[in-house]
Amino acid sequence: MLVYVLQPSVPMLVVYDIFNRINTGGTQLERQEIRNCIFIGKSTKLLKKLAESMEFKRAIDFGISSSRMKDREAVLRCLAFEIFDYSKDFNNSMDDFLERAMKKINRMSDDEINDLEEGFFRVMSWTLDFFGNKNFRLPTDHSRGRINIAIMESVSYFFWHSPDSLLDDRMSEITHNYFQILLNDPKYIESVRFSTGATSKVKERFTLAQQILTT
């Protein structure tokens, strides 16, 4: 039996490289598929549960494929920006950010996991009520557009941190600000379409989403 022994100090980039080399010969794995193997535990169970939930599927109108764990990565990105401070903890690498999130979830208590799950379901329910089948989508001239994960994570963050009373009272204003202002803001559009993993683009889209949706 061939065994690879890796010390805790070995960079994750090396771990990914070894994992990929071991698994050559078949279909090359996507990063979330690799994360699902490396960080198996509470995080992988939670992502599977949330991605397969009807709350999530209805909120995205079944717009993200489960193939190659694309849906689980989308869920993870929303959770990661709730777990960490986007303005301080993100540093030009979405992969590193998501890996740290899975590590942290694996160390959470059951109560913390439940809070994270309930918060996610709450956000999916609210955004669906507000935006319907156009939820998290970047519209085109001819269609409602596809799900945009950068929009999903930044808008979800706003709903996660907004009390129910505010959302109840300001539904029409928030909906107007979302469709008429946020999705027409050139800086926001650029931040969700190009170089979305750059620190400057992450900070810009989250800041703009909070400012515009709150006004």
C-alpha cells in the first residue's frame, strides 16, 4: 500500500496537487469535489443537506446544477461570507476562503450548525418572496438570465443581516432598489461579472449591495 504522509504545515496547494495526481486517469475533479473529500465531516453533511433542500432549489428555481457539486459550492460561498468578515478575512483567493470556511464548520458545535442552517433557509425564503423566479439572476435583454453566484452571495448577506421587521416594512423599496438600481449599477455589475475572486471586487459588490438595498 502506497501511503502519503502530510504534515499539518504542508500548504493546501500541495495537498490539492497530490490529490489530483493520485486521481489522474479518470475525470478531473472540480475543486468542490476535492474539498468534499479533504474536509469530510460536518461541513460536507451540511452542504449536502442545504443543496438538496427544497428551500434552496425553489429559491434558485432549480437554476444551479448538482453536477460536479456546483450547487454545494454555491451554498458554501453564501455560508463562508456569513462565517467570515468579507471586509477583513477575504484575501484574493476564493479557494482558500472556502477551504477555511469548511474547516471552521467542521469545528462548530451542533447548535452553531443549526443556527447556520436556519439562517440559510430564512434567507432563501425571504429572497424568493422578494424576487421570485428572477432571484439571484443577472438579466439580459432577452431573458431573466442565469444564476450569478456573486449576486447570490452579496444579496444573501444583506438578507441574512436584516431583521424580519425591516424586510416586512420595506419590501417594495428593497425590491425596487434591487431591480432598478443595484442590477443597473455599472460598478456592481462589473464586480459580479469580472475577476469576482479579487479582493477589491468582493468588497465592492458587498458594500454596494448593502448600501443600495438599505436606502
